[in-house]
Amino acid sequence: MTRTFSEPHGLTKRCVEPLMTITAESGMVCPQSGEWEIIGVVSTTAVFAEGQVMPEYYGRKVLWMLIRAG
């Protein structure tokens, strides 16, 4: 996220806030709706709704990372 602040004499200053990484393991409740990607050797994406249980991938527990809030 980028924010712009007004400085004296009409100048502007941009401040870029660091992005917060949101992750959830298989079996946990999804903390935020959006598109999620598996972290690790296997790479796949899926869309989950907040409150949904994060799934396993082919019977294995995985770590999911939010890549696009929705």
C-alpha cells in the first residue's frame, strides 16, 4: 500500500507500507477470503472464503499463503 503525505510548500512524500504475509496450514480456519497459493515444492492456487477450513493437498498437510485478497 502506498500513502501520500502533504509536506510544507506543496511537496508530497510517498511512504510505502510493508505488506503483511498471511499464511494458514491445512486444517486451520481461513483467516481471510481470497486467492491462496501453496508454499513449497508443489505450486498451486485456490480461492477460499474466510471461515472455510484450509484443505490438504493430495492427502498432505501444506502451508497456504494469501496472494490476493478477495
